[in-house]
Amino acid sequence: MTGTEEARRTELAERLEAVRARIAAACGEAGRSPAEVALTVVTKTFPASDVRLLAGLGVHDVGENRHQEAEAKAVACADLGLRWHFIGSLQSNKAVAVTAYAGVVESVDRLKLVSPLSRGVHERGRVLDCLVQVSLDAPGQGRGRAGAEPGDVPALADALAEAEGVRLRGVMAVAPRDEEPAAAFERLARVAARMRADHPDAAWISAGMSGDLEAAVAAGATHVRTGSAVLGARPPVQ
Ligand SMILES: *Cc1c(COP(=O)(O)O)cnc(C)c1O
């Protein structure tokens, strides 16, 4: 390892440790066990070399939000046994291709995606965990954050539950910018409870990012997705 790589490894190790400590502290506050909350490190915009260092530090789940970038990193890191979470908005014509590397698609937000995802995993003889991305924007206040309206979630969940090769696992959401995350995550918890009533195995709640993971853990998140808290500020989008 070069000196630069060594320094980056130390930096990532320290930041990762700090995020794990934040999750543990939030679990303590909420009377939950840290074993109930899994960490996905969002590596978007960062190079495959960082993914490799993270794998060496015990990270197993990584998240990406753009297909081409995700695919290239998944190929470059194919030897690491990672589970790739697709967390970005997904065009239906890319859905089949995403199933080549994704273990989880967290951003299923419309019925049109279900059949290509199912077809993709079926062709490859794989299984895909899927979450329904839920919009937490106030009704009529769509600010461009993706996600299904809460009222559309049950039909989407049913479609995923019935599709071959696809496992409905639960819900995912991003807190709106203009609201206390705690209130938004409470709404998500209600959507999740309703889904679980129909589909008892769909118990994942993916919520919380670098800035609001404590509020998400307090509201019952089982998966948090942190990028910048582990990897540092993202380079500006080109
Ligand atoms: C980028 C991203 C994250 C991570 O955000 P940070 O604030 O860097 O932790 C989490 N979830 C989604 C859907 C993202 O696009």
C-alpha cells in the first residue's frame, strides 16, 4: 500500500468508527440493540479504490445511485463479495441491467419497474431484495424527491411480493429538506407498519443518512445509508 493509500485507509477507518459509534449511541437512546441497525456506506462519486479500502475495514453493504457508475465499480470490485444497493432513481430501461450486480434495489417507486427487475433476476438465476421508496413530501408538495406516494405503496408492495425472483423487504425514504426529520420518519414508520401487516417478512426500514441517522434510528430504521460521514464531502457533480 502506498503512503497515500495508507493515509486514506486511516481516515476511512476513523470516520467509519465514528459513524458506528453514532449508530450505537442512537440505539442506546432508543432502547434498541445496535445489531438491529445495518450500515450501508454510500460510495457514489468516490473511486473503486475507496470501496476496496472499505471492504478491508469490514464494510459489506455499499450504495450507489447511478447505474453506469455502480456497474463499473461493481465490476472493479467483483472479487470483494460486497452487496450492492441501488438507491437512485431508476429508469425502466436500465432496470434489467441493474440486476446484473445489485443485491438490493431500494428505490422501487413505480409499478413499471417491477417486471423488468423480475425479468432481469430471472434471466440470471438470481434473487433480488427490493424496497419500495416512499415519498415523505407533504401531499401536493412534490419537490422532486423520488418515491411512491404513501397511498400507492400497498399496490406496489403486492406487485413486488408476487413477482418471481424478487423479494419484497420493506421501505426506503429520504427525509424532505423542509421538515424535521423525526416527523417525516414517523410517517415512514406508519407506512412500514401497514406494509408489514400485509407482508410480515417486509420488515426493513432504510432511512437516515449522514445528517439525520439518529432521528431515523429513533423512528425504527433497520438500515441507515451514510455517504459523506464516512467518505468525506462529495466532489461537486460535473
Ligand atoms: C447520497 C445518498 C445518501 C447518503 O447521503 P449522505 O448525506 O452523504 O450520507 C443516502 N441515501 C440516498 C438515497 C442518497 O442518494
